Amino acid sequence: MPKKLLFLIFLTTMIFSGFTQSNSSFLVTINSNVEPFTVYVDGRAIRGNRAMLPVGRHNILVTSNGFTDYETQINLNRDIVINATLSPITQRVAPTAYIRIVIPENQLNRAIPNSYDYIKIYDNGRLLRGLNHELPIGDHYIRFESGGLAIEQYLRLEPGKLYTIEPAIYLNIR
């Protein structure tokens, strides 16, 4: 093959490979049927409803007070729009109470990607998903587990009340 033809093939390959390189991150836009709402990506709250995320798996959680959470996992390989539908938490025939779980950003381990995924929250031994829950009134043991640490608290839920539960890990130096 003549050198000019080889060079032309090489040059054409280089040009087209530049156009077909895949992006390392994509835009995720999250819309909701309620306002205001908060979006958590991999356990961290984001500002607004858009985020540039790297290719791969991500957990998306959309919350709003008084509404059930919307939770999904995506395998990101292109720009996407997520339309989250949240439903009002309604009073059931049996009296219920509401809990909202708040994980302080300053207590998440930033050295571990998706550190929120390593926190397990239980109600009377049942694993809870999401941050807003409607629970029957009465006695509950709420337990947070992460690695080798666990925090457990007894709680008596009263009908119609909203409880905010925020785990606090601190050092007590004497």
C-alpha cells in the first residue's frame, strides 16, 4: 500500500475516533410532581435538580415533606431525565405517625464513594428504604448501622406526629 494511502487511513481513523470517544460524565435532570423537593445522588443532597455524574451506577432519591420518597438506581451512559412521582402520605384507618430521617452531610465519610449506601436503618428489625416513612403508632426501636458502629434508640410514636430522626456521632473526650 502506498505511504500516502496509509497516512490518509491513519489520519481518518484519528479524526473519527475523536468524534466517537465516549463522555466520562453525563447530565442527569430530575423533575418532580411536587415542590419543593430535595434530590440525593448516592446519598448526598444536590443543589437544584441537575447534576453531572460519571458513567456508572448511581442511586437517586427524591424527597419532599409529607410525600412518599421516590427511589431509583440508574446505570448512567447518556444524558437522562428522571420524572419522579411522589404521592401524599395519607392517614390510614389505623393511626400512624411519620418519621423523617436526616443524615448530616458532615458525618458522611467522603473518602468512601456512595457512603450513604453503607448506612442501614432499621425499624424493629425491618430494613427501611428511603428517608420518609409512615409507621404505626406504638413502640419502635430505630437502629442505624454503619460498619462496626450502631446507634439504637427506643421511640414511642404518637398518632399524627412527625418525628425527625438525625443520628449524631461525636467524640466524648474526658
